[in-house]
Amino acid sequence: MPRIGLLSFSDGRDFVNRDLVEFIGTVEQRIANRLSAAGHEVLRAQAIVERNDVAVREARRLAAQRPDVTIFNIPVWAFPHFSMLAAAETPGPLLLFSNVSPEYPGMVGMLAAAGALDQIGRAYGRAWGDIDEQPVADAVLSWVAAGAALSGLRGRTFGRIGGRPMGMYTAVANPVDWISKFGVDIEEIDQWELVRRAAEVEPSRARAGREWLEQHSAGVHYDGKQLTPELLERQVRAYHAMRDLIDEWHLDFSGIKGQPELTTHYATMDVTEAFLNDPYDWEGPKPVHVCATEADMDGALTMRVLTSISSTPALFADLRYYDRDHEVWDLCNSGQHATWWAARSDDPFENMRHVNLYPEGFYFPAGGASIQHLAAPGPVTLARLTRLDGRYRMQVLRGDMVQFDPETNERLMRQSTYEWPHAFVRMHTDSRDVLSRYGSNHIHAAPGDHVEALRAFCRLADVDYDGFGDAR
């Protein structure tokens, strides 16, 4: 969970500050209690800021503890230059917070500090109100989640396995942009490493993975050509090869090109990509490792943000088809959906009983299994980092994943590529708006409503926010 720095500010006049210290301390304690109750670690300053030197000293003390987000608590009139000095020593995500009190002009203090930070171009957030009221707490926690997602990118390494897939400009980003804007480095690794290392995986380990899939999925549909036990074990070995690369190169998230070299001559990476994104595999629980198919860099970056905010696997899919009769999109992409989405359950076996492994179709002559399921119903936030004239924007939509009766589900899935995973989504915007200006063929999702956290992320990261429908 995020580590949150908490620094409170006061009036710089001694005779005024003396009468404010108790009130400021009470407000700070309430904020700390609310954040702790949400599971966050709160790092509190040792003194209330009422002098220049205290602002610098306490800000440096907090910054040295590497908080994911720092909150400036301004419940009274506080000299704005204290916030400016403290902000200079706290380089990470910053939130200004004030209570609403007719007795103390905290809002005046917050607005004065905010205006000063605006003048120097410092990114920050604002929240205000009674922290014990749920809407106010939710607003603060959205900023915390956004700040933690941004802080969680800095110093990370993305493993790019292979190059640009099939001419997709939307899947490739400039490494200089990533390191300068998000603090993310890119490690370029050839796909041959997957092939070479997969051959070194113990046969018993590959066999155990295959048997687990056979035992716990809804079915492994061998056809003797595109999907055989040998091909499935090859995919399991590729998964373990990728796990070895992640450990050896200290990769924090990744993408695998796949097409056309591996999908034509070796095997698809569907098993690898699905289970990397899952919180488990056939060897037990594990951390989610965000992995994007087609080495989609901005897709992986979006998924990393969504996973950080939601604490769940993120979806990767194509905007494959819009069915007018049922007013749903079929979000479908080769094998990429984590199996977690099949039931959204913490129990892997509950998810797996909805998952089928089907032979790959004609797009992928090398064969292998596609991880097929229909995503469980429930609200989702859909998003993607895209670029307009070289500048990043976050395109965001609200929606609901839906299912129909079994016959309708089957018919809708067979309208596209049946053996791939599907998610039927009713977006809260007109399909024409999406098709008119959405900036990619890929889209991503997290369960629940995270629109405000994404809006906050954009503010802190200097990314343009572009909402559709009721996410505007």
C-alpha cells in the first residue's frame, strides 16, 4: 500500500501560531487516522511548519523516507512561502488539503499556496472538506492512488521482448520520453531468448503445468495439429523462460512482440501473457506481472497504472466489434486476457473452471493454445495512454461488462474469433464517439470506477485527460 507523507502548516506569527497548534494537530490526527484505516502507511512530520527553516527541515525529513505521495495539510491561514519551500524539497506527487471551517481560513491558506505553486508550474492536486465524510475521504484516496501509481513508475524497467509488431506505431514509444516523463527505463531483449531458454526448462516442470491446465480448466481441446500436448508444454516452457528473464533482468513489466516470428514458427505467447498477468499460476500464488501482447509499450504502461490503482489484473484487448443489436462491444484479442477476468475471483480454480484452451486459428500457423473465456459481468473503467501530436493523453471511459443467456453469448463470440477470450462491454458513450476519436486499436480495463483516480494521475503526470461520455 502507498506510503503517505503528512506535513501540516500554520501561521508564521508566533502569537497566532500558539493558538492554532492544538487545532492543527487535531485535524492532522484525523487525516492520519482515516488514511491508516484505509491501509496506508502514514509518515508524519515531527513539527508543524511555522517558520522557513522548519518547512525545509521537515520536508527533507519526509522526502528522505520516500513517500509515494505527500499531503500538505493547510487547515488555517498559513504563509504560502512555507508551502513553496517545502514543495521544493518534496519532488514526488503532492496534494494540498484543507478542511472547511468558518472559524479558521484554511481554504484561504490552501488557495494561496495553490496559486503560488501554479506560478512555478508545479504539478499537484487539491482536496478539501471534512476528512471523516466519505466523499471527501474518497477524493483524497483517489489522489493517493494516482500519486502512488505515478511514483510506482519511477525507477522501473520495462522489458521489450522483440520490436515493433506488424507496423503498429501505436505500440511503440520513444525511450527518451519514457525516462524523462515517467522515469521508466526500457530493456530491449530479443525474442530468441525466449526460444533458447524455453528449451532449458525441466521437462517435469512443463509437464506439471500442462497437467494442471488439463485438470483445472473447463477443457483443453486438443486437435492433433494446432494444439497438442507437446505444443502446450512448449507454451508452458516459454512462460517459465519469461519468468527467468524477468528475474534476471529485474523487469517490472513487459511486452512480447510475438507476431509474426513466434506465432508463425514457434508457438503463440497466449499462455505466457495470460498467466503473467494473473495473480497465480500452476505453481501457486504470485505477484501480477503486467505483460502486453504485441510488445505494446503504451498498452503496458496503461495496464501498469490501472493495476496499481485497482490492485487487480488489468485487461488488454482489441476493440474488435460493436454489436448494434445488443449495444455492446466485443473486446477480443489473442489469448491476452488474464484468466482472473473469467470470474474476478481470488480463487484461481473458480476462474479456471470458466476457461477453455482452444487450438489457435489460421492467423498463427505455429499453433498452441488460446486462453478462451468470457469476462465476468461488472462495472469497469476503460482507459489507454495514447498520443496526439506527440503529447500523451489518457483516454478514459466508464462501462459495464455484461453477459447474456448461454445461446446469445455463444453466438456473439462466434461472430468474431471464437477461440480467443472475449469481454462484452456496454460503454457509457456513443460508439460513434469512440470510433471517431479514440487513438488506438487496443484498449484496457480495470474493475470498478477509477475515473477520478485517472483524472488525478493525469494532473500529477502532466498528461492530458480525455474522457468520453460520463467520464468527461
